Amino acid sequence: MLHYQIEFDDYKQHLIHVTLRFLAHPNQVLWLPTWIPGSYLIREFAKHIESVKASDEAGRALNIAKFEKNKWRLFNTDHELITVEYDVYAYDLSVRGAYVDQNLFYVNPACACLGLEGQEDVACEVDLFLPEAVQHFTLATGLAAKSHVPGRFTLKANNYMQLIDSPFELAVQDRISFQAGNIPHEFTVSGQHQTNLERLKTDLEKICQAEIDLFGSAPFSDYVFMTIATGNHYGGLEHPNSTSLITPRDDLPKYNEPDEPSAAYQRFLGLCSHEYFHSWLVKYIRPENFTNYNLHSEGYTTLLWIFEGFTSYYDDLILLRSGVISQQSYLKLLKAQIDRYIQNPGRYVQTVTESSFDTWIKFYRPDENSNNAGTSYYNKGALVALCLDLTLRQHGSSLDAVMRRLYENAQQGQHVHDQTIYELCQELTGQDLTTTIDSFIYSTNKLPFIKLLTEFGVEVELDPHQSLAFGAKITEKPEGLLVQQVRRASSAAEAGLSAHDVIVAINSVKASDKLFTQAAKGKDALTLHVFRRDELLELRIQPDEVTLMAVKLSIAHAEKINTWLKV
């Protein structure tokens, strides 16, 4: 067994101290992941590891040297009992890293617990020691845990992979418990909040039960939602039997929460639904190359349109099916998904499979050109799921049937490859849908959601939503108009206007949002005075507007729509 001891005495300086004890192999290599499963970006967690030291059983210092960015080599004799100690800087308030201060100890072991090369299958035990001032903190984690004395907890993991995919939180927590599918669930929330926990319990129980009903069973025997309430942070990360959530406290349900959840509360419920769905799709049903994660470098896949896109389709649909939201609320959520898609010019540039593959360099690093050059495998993937679901229903099946078959296959040890969806669709319908699916995922053609939704009782209207003056997105600042984004082939782009420019004058008049909007509706060319960095430029621009379209969705045939929504 590998034994970790984690101490938080220096929490005010955002440091945790880790002690690792183990029987070493000759020339033992220790390593830390460079990324965390579920979040596809090289995070370089090792940059926060400090002062790595090693000693033998007698306390004598041993030579330990870093030889790669995330690897250390220990020179020792075989099966010698070794102690390695180090500090970890923990001040990343997100669901991916580690964060400690006076109010919260949150740790993803992926960024704090060194692994042993060749011993990744060995069982792990983690002892947590809390300083006296915070011994009232309670624990939330998906790992097996026990506590014999105040301020000390022991966690157990079957292997290193389970350890690094199971975060833990220590804080003052409010918690609720409930059953779904005869499985115990727990929800904890820390931070300043005034949450109607009984309302949340009722809604979460319905959502979890609806997802278990969809698949027929669950791949876990217990589950915990760990939630940190803040002013404006937002995010979630899935794990095999837990999820980490961080949310604006205003998204949590109030004591006067209406029967139909507010838009803010719907957003939080959608986040819960999304991450919970991942327990099946990603954590259990996996792409072939995620069967065994390579956490030293990127794990490329073209299939995130399935794993994140399908999940994004179901997260809102489950809110409806569970009875938590109405059909009208669901259509509003679907409208928002469609609007994001049709207002994204990058959908004509990048396919959803390319977006999946490029996640490592693009999705988590958006810039002023992202909307011009790329599409989201979350957003377009959700609409691919919609179109595929409605197409399958036209042929007597459904995406639900595909999901259940994926789950059955995973239970038999089969994982998802590039042809899996094609094969399952043909098995379930008796039809070769290759051409249809190819057009969804390997091209930048428009998705046929308008035609499909119409056939299932939803009336779809295209509606001019708003106009971008000159094709530029701007925001008014004291120093002028800050250009945030410029559409390609727009008059702003043709004039040479660029993101981060500051427009200070339009035809020698001080620039304002109102004047900029009015000028775009004129007939004659204008002169812009613009600061780029600290240099003043003079640009000539032609009046023009880029119209952003949106959709209006309404129920035209209730019986038809219910054959899809299954309310």
C-alpha cells in the first residue's frame, strides 16, 4: 500500500504538505499527471510542487532528482522503505486543481499526490490532518472514508487512478441525502449561501432517478455532489461516483423559488444533470483511447462531440423528463443552444470532429478569433444529438436506445471507436445512416434541425436578433470604444479594425456606443481614430451591419412533440 499523509498547517499561505511512504523499486520514478481526466488541457500541475526531499527508513537523505517536467527519479535499493516529502501551492479556485484558505480545503489528488511508476495498481491510503483551528470542517469525497478522532480523516483508493479521479473537500458544509435507484446520494455545499436545501433535494432526486431510468442502472453504488458557492465562479468536473461543482450562490434555489425554476436555478440544475450524466458517458462509456489514460501528454480523440455534445443535449432534456421544468422552459433552453450555433460564424470553418481533436489547443484557450475560426463540440455536439435523435425516431428508434446500447457494450468491456455510432444506428433501424451522420460531423453544412423539429411538432421561425455595427463587437470604456471582436469579411475587418483597438473618435467626434451604432446605418464612408497599443491610427470604414439571427420555437402539435420528449 502507498501511504499519503496530507497536512494543512500552512493553509493561510495556501500550502499543503504531503508525505508519501512506500516500498521502492530500483531507480524508482515518481510522477504527477499533466492533466486531469474530463478537462482536456495540459495543466502542468507539477509547477506547484515545491521542495521535494527523500529519506530512507533511518532518516538519511537520499538523492532524488527531477529529470522531466513532471517526473522525479529516486536512486535507492530494491524494496527499501522510502519517505518522500514536498509542499504543494494550492490557490486554484476551480474544479480542476487545489485550493486552501481559512474557509476551504479542496484538493484534486491529480495535482497533489505523486504516483509511482510501475506501482499505479497498488492500493492507496491517505491520512488528512487538520489544524486545530479548523477541526470543525467536515469531509466530502467519493472515496471510502473514515474518521476516528476529530480533525483526522483516512481515505482509501483501490489504485492510483481512482485516487487522482476522486477529489475531496473539507469545509463547513451543509448537506442533504436522498435515494435514487435505491442508491444513496449526498449533496454538500460550502461557502456563503442561503439555499433551499429541501427544494434542491426534491429536484435532484427527480433528475438522478430520470438518468438512472434512462440507462436502466448505474455504474456506481453511491454518489456525492460537492458544491462550492461563490460570487461568480462557474464550472463542473465529473468523476466516477462524484462531481465537483462551483457556482454563483445566486444560482442556488431560494426559499421563495417558484414552482417553475428561475433561469439561474435552471442553470445550476443543468450543471448537476450534465456532470451526473458523465458518470455513464465518459467515466464508464469511454472512447477507445481513454480506456487507459496517458496523463503525461495529450489524449487525442475526435469523439468529444459524443461525450460532451450528447451530454449537453441530455442535460436539459432530463430536466424536462424528470418533471423539474416545463416544455416551455425546455424550448427556451433549446432556443439558446440553437442561437449560439447559428450566431457562430466559425461553424462554417471547423467541423465538430475537428473541434473535438483540437480541444487541447483551442477550447480552453479562447481568444478574439475563436468565434471566427471554430465551433464548440459542446454546442454543435448537442445539436448533432438532437438531429440524430429525431432522425432515429423517424426510423423507429431513438438516441435513448443508442445510449442504452452503449452502456450495455461498456458492461461487456467494449469502448467507443469512430464507427460505433454508425454501427449502432444501423443495428437499431436497419438503415445505413452513414451519409446522414457524415454530414452532421464531418462537414460544415447546416444542421437540419428546422426541418426535423417541424416534423416533430415544433414550429421554428428565424428572427433577426440584433445587429453588429460594422461587424464589430465593442464595449464602451472611459478611454473609448474597446473592440472585443471583429467578424471576418465585415466592413470593420476590411477597414483594418482589430480586436483590442480603442476607437476614440468617429468623424472627429468623440466615440460612443450610440454614435458607433448610428454611423453603421449611414451611407458615406467614415474616418475612425483608433489607438492600437499606444499608437494612433486613422482608418476609413464603410457603413455596414452584420445581422445576428435567432430562432423562435413554439409548440405546433402537442402529440407529435410528446413522441419525442416523452413527458
